[in-house]
Amino acid sequence: MGRLFGTDGVRGVANADLTAELALGLSVAAAHVLAEAGTFAGHRPTAVVGRDPRASGEFLEAAVVAGLASAGVDVLRVGVLPTPAVAHLTGVLGADLGVMLSASHNAMPDNGIKFFARGGHKLADELEDRIEQVYEQHRTGEPWDRPTGAGVGRVTDYDEGSDKYVAHLIAVLPNRLDGLKVVLDEAHGAASRVSPEAFARAGAQVVTIGADPDGLNINDGCGSTHLDLLKAAVVEHGADLGIAHDGDADRCLAVDADGNEVDGDQILAVLSLAMREAGTLRGDTVVATVMSNLGFKLAMEREGVELVQTAVGDRYVLEAMKARGYALGGEQSGHVIVLDHATTGDGTLTGLMLAARVAATGRSLAELAAVMERLPQVLINVRDVDRSRVQTSGELAQAVGEAERELGATGRVLLRPSGTEPLVRVMVEAADLAQAQSVAGRLADVVKSALG
């Protein structure tokens, strides 16, 4: 797998790349590294462990729990819950570590392990590097220091986690959703129970699709990566809006009453203005990545909201928010972080806040989202290439330079290796869709020839 940790934990094909042995070893290594860092000083450590409904999550959860308990960590097993719920519970329960087993929006055969530090925040890069180093050191033969007797960890099923998380969501909602009809596409994923419950308790009339996980159908033709079913359902049921999550529900995309997509940039734009109006948008600033549509940047400039841009990945958005004290940030893909109420992207919270804005203003989602105009943006994923050479290929650099000169000030080019999949993303933005498609297609061909 190369370097184990990517931009969002350790991810790969379950039982091939991500094995039970790897899950167990990384969990033991994480416990030792956090002990080494003084996280457990003076008390018996506790970890919260959750997962999405993938079939492979069952054996990987068992491996993680076994690894942590064997290292002397008490485990609160919360079962199937969204990633943001595990992060939230890690914080409110005072746990020293959180572990989420999920491959997010990836297909069912994949799975992943994501660690949270005390407080529910993602581990710093240096801690992930140290965990990987310690894991490799012991995988090759150095024995672990293992507790025995009463020193081993105890495992408890924490069944209150779902109710505690939903209560938190309702408590932070700015207003109720009475009078709204909302269609929720749960991607047969981790939020299949908690998201409909939260919307219903907030007062919305709820229609659900993709809410019957069987361990094999997660993200299968539904959820935030496949919006067609949600678009059709919103129109069919005459709903005010639709909300789509991914497998672990850390992201949210939306659909307006006419069945049109509302992406993460538009959601950020709507929430930015809502939070500024409420006085909670600190510094009148929103944080987004370089993948954000140019139309979002122009809209924020027009509305007097400052935009801070980061590298792609919600962890980098979060780092910038924490470093500068900002309250709102996110990605075009629908990872939205409301830092006063969550330590990571929370798709259910985002959907609730978006619906709350519709309810509070009496305006349609389409009208609210029209605050920004999406400029044509074409994204091509080029698979089966050497993503490590994106920055060093002279042929690719020349092609990018030519494309940028062709687009001029009305567009831009962005090439980046995926942090979670073996591919290179080619993104081209232009005032004209045909031009964006043409330039993106030519660049994708160069990526294949130069890096294939």
C-alpha cells in the first residue's frame, strides 16, 4: 500500500490491502504511540470504536477492539454510526482515542481506519507517521510490551451513542424544520437510522431512500456520489429539498425542489450568509479548498465574505480553521465543518442547518443557492497511472502551462494525485463548458501518456 496513512486515514480493499492483522497492529501501535506522547498519563485509557455497515467492518472492528484491549485500552463499542458521531462521542465522553472503520464514499469492497485524538479531532500528521513507524518496527519482529491480568482493556457496548449524538444535533439547530418535506438518501450507510430520526425530531416530514443497509449495498447507485435517485424522489414527492450523504455521512450534497443539484460550494455559500447574519461567522471568513468553483470565490467577494483557500482535503480545511479561529469551512464534495458544533465534516448537521435556513427564510433552496453562479468545471479521474510523478513530469508541466495560457484569466487548471485512490484528478474551469471539456480531455490524455 506504500505509505499507509493517506489524507483520510488508512484505506484499501478489505481483506486484501486492509487485513485483520493490519487493523490489529495499527490499533496496538496507536495505543503505544499515544501512551508515549503522554496522552494516557495518570489514568486508564479509553477508546470509542464505531463503523459503517460494510460487511468487512465486522471483522475489522473485532480486530481493532482486540488490538486496543490487548494494549490496555478500555473500549466503548458504539456500533454503526457516522464518522462525525464517533468524533463527537470521543469528545463528549472524554475518551483518549476514537476509531472509525469506513471507506466513506468508496465502493463496498474497500474499507478504512481513521483515528481521532482526545476531543474528537483527527490525529496530527506526525502522530500518524509515528504510528506507522511503530507498527512497522513491531511487524518485523520486535515484541510488544503487553499488559496482563487486570491490566488488559475491557470492552463495553455503548448503546446510548446514537441517542446522544441525535440530541446534540437537535440542540445546536438554529430553528425547527416544521412545514418542510425533506427526502433523505442515506447511501445505505452509517446514518441510515440517525439522520432520519434527527430530521423528524426537528419537525420535518421525512421521506427516506437508501436507508436499508445490508452490509453489501453501501454507496451502490445511491448517496452523494449518485444523485439521480434523490433528484427523482424529490420531484416525485413534491419535497422542498433533498439531502444526500455518503457511506459514513461526513458529507452532504443537496437537491432543490426542481431536482437540481446543490453542491458543497453552494451549501457553503448559503451557510456563510446565514451564519454572518446570526453573528457566528467569525472574522466574516469561510475556509475552502483550491477545488472550489471560481463562482464561489466571486460570490463571497461580492457579499463581503473573506475566503481562505487550502490544499484539497477536509483535514487541511480544519487545520486552517483551528489555527485562525474560523467557524465555517468545507469542500465542494460536501464536507462541511461547523467548528462550533463538530470537529469534522458532518453531513447530517450540514443538511439540518441547510434545511433550517430554508425554513427560517421561507425562500426555496434554489433561490438561496443562486447567491453563486457555478462556472463550468470539468473533473476527469485518470486511473492506473503513477500519481507520485505529477509534480516532477516535464511533459505534464508543459501541457499544463499551455492550457493555462489558453484559458487566460477566465479559467484555471488543477492537477492533483488522489490521497485515497490510485488516480490523478484533472480539473479544468472555464467560462465556456465546451472549452473546459476540450482542455480537460487533452490534459487527461497527457496524464495517461506521461504517467502511465
